Amino acid sequence: MTTLNFDFADDFRPLAARMRPRTLGEYAGQQHLIAPGTALNKAISAGKVFSLILWGPPGTGKTTLAEVIASHADAAIIKLSAVTSGIKDIREAISAAQQRALQYQQRTLLFVDEVHRFNKSQQDAFLPFIEDGTITFIGATTENPSFALNNAILSRARVCVLKPLSDADLQQVLSSALSDKERGLGNDAITLTAQAQQLLLQLAAGDARKLLNLLEQAAELTEPEITDNGAVKQISVTTLKQLVPKQLPGFDNQGDMFFDLISAFHKSVRGSDPDAALYWYCRILAGGGDPLYVARRLLAIASEDIGNADPRALTLALNAWDTFERVGPAEGERAIAQAAVYLALAPKSNALYSAFNQVKQLVAEQPDYEVPLHLRNAPTALMQQLGFGKSYRYAHDEPGAYAAGERYLPAELAGLRFYQPVERGMEKQLAEKLQYLRALDAQSQQRRDE
């Protein structure tokens, strides 16, 4: 095995750390935020620092952007990691910022990595000092700020969404690493085959740090070949596959990506696309997701998106869950896949879901209307004397077991209609039945009016 010989022998940092951009010009990606003419680019160039929340996947440049902002603003930067820091560290950072402002009239940029890991009280500790300008706060997070951060923090900082780097952005990072003689691998003749370069970009999956780490490891594993131009290391597909024998899918159990995948799965089933439903389901499984979470979501879909258009969907979803519990993952995962495909192709109706939510809202907002006397039971003589159950019509004694014209809602809500079945699946038959019953009600009312 050949070990790379670097001119900067005293710098033992990984390639990803050495190649961290120092200026906006070296920064790759996120042009929607920092391209010339954007508000953030103008602010950085003018040295006008304001509090930010940088939200994005790993390796997209959150820490780097914070450092670039601090350097342009001529501000001191204090770095904290929410993984290892506590209230004591926060207080020390605030005290240092106050001292620097008092003695040197210099601003302090406080950068907090993984800020979502701070609890509510720890996040609250920053608020007064953001408010009075003691610190300019920049937090980096891979989690959705809407759920991970206090509203008080969010109201005082602009949220910037960082995206995974495109292949063009990653190509820029790769070219810089291969050509930079000061910080990169430019002192070593290193090349990649076209197939290896394509695979490297694919394995990086929008993460510059992952790309540089893989590049460095592959370079160390590649033996030099003697050519007319000297020793050359050509990184191959085989070498990269040795480093990553199986590409692990992007996944963070119970994190943003997990819920994004679940959302995609749900919308695929709702949208009647069985192929997409199977794809997202398998993505969840490949990332280590719980198959029973998917089974629970299928039960929700069966009542929310299918309802009475196909009541069998609920039964099939329950059976899939039961199969998993009885026989284990191998057959159980397939049973859940079967249910997913069935639900995807089932007729869709949210009529029950909409009606249920509508009535829940009405009950919450309206008074508690009394139960009509004819609908009340009368187990005692006194209750019978008071009219409980009087004039109630027993449906089974009526033609067709239907008491046409009978009223079951409170008088104040008479005539309201909540459940409106659609013209799909079994609900089409239910709609016809409901229309028939309402016609009988209308005839009964007409006879009473005459």
C-alpha cells in the first residue's frame, strides 16, 4: 500500500478539513443563497452580519458559510457544538462576547453546530444577547427548524435552506482537491477514470465532505503506476467499491429524511401509483426503517384516502400488520408491500375523512344541543310521562326497515348534510342508496305538508 506524501507534513487534518473554502469565491454550491446579487451575498460583501439559521443536509457547507460570513464581517467567531456544550459553555461564550465588545468594540459571531440538540432552556439562553446585539447568532441544523427550534429563536433569525450539492458543484470540489498543491492532492499525480468519477459523484450524494473523504481514502489505496510522465495514481471503480461495498441509502430514523420518505410513500399510495409506493417503501426498509410504521400509515390511508370506496382496504392493511407480527419480517414485509399495492390501486374517497373532521369541528364550536325527546330511552314511568321516547318510530317495523322522514339530528341542525360519498368504488352504491333514502324522506315530508 502506498501512503500519500504531502508537502504540508505538519497538517494531518483530513482532506475535507484542509479544503474547507475560505472565501465566497472558493465556496461551491448554494447559489440560490449567495450568488452575486442575492440579499445574502450583498450583506456578506458589505460586512453586515445578521442572525441566521442554516438548515441543510450534512456536507452542504453550513459551517463553512458561517466562517466565511465572520471573515467578511471582521467579527470574532466563537464555535460551539450542541453535542458537547451545555449552559456553562454558553455563558462563557456570552461573557467573552461582552468583554470583546467592551474592550475592542468588535462584534462576535456565535456559531452553534447541531443547534437542534439544545433543549428549550439552552436555546432561550441566547435570546437576550441576540436581542441586545451582544452576539450575532448563526445556528446550523440538519433538522427542520420549525420543529427543532423555539419560535423565539426563529423570530430573531433568518432561515436559509441549504440544498445537497449538484454534480456540477461536486465536480468543482473534486477539481479543486486534485489541483490544489497547497491544501489538496495537487502534489500527487492522481486521476480518475470516467466511470470512477461518475461513481464518486453518485456515492457522494450531494455531500462535499463525503466526496473528499472517499477521494482521499481511494488515493491512499491506489498503487502508483509508472508512466512516461512519472508515477501516476489512477483511481478505479473497483477501488471505490472496496471503500463502499454497499451504498447505504440516505436515511435518518425519525428525522427529516425519514418523514420525507413516509410522506412520499403516503402521497404515492393516495395518488394510485403502486410502483412509486413500492419504491419509497423499499427505501424506508433499506435505511433501517420500521416496517410496522409503514403498516400503521397504511391503516391511516385506508380510512383517510379510501374510506368506504373500498372498505376491504382497512381489512387488508390490518391483515398485513397481523402477518408481520405472526411470521416475522421476511414474509411480513412482503405482506405490507401487498397491502401497499392494493391500497394504491383501490378507488379513492376522502368523503368519510372530510365528514368526520367537519362534524368534529361543528361539535367543538356549536352549543351542546339537547337530544330530541323521541330519541331518548324511557326505562322509567317518570321518563315516559316526561315524553322520553314518545313517537319514536322503530325502523324495523317500517317498510324497507327505514322510517322515512324521521329526524335524528337536533332540531337546530335539521337539514345539514356532512357525508357526501363520491362516484367511485363502493361509495357509488352508497351514494345511490343515500339518494334513494333522501327521496323517501322528501315524499314523507310532502305527505305531511298535504
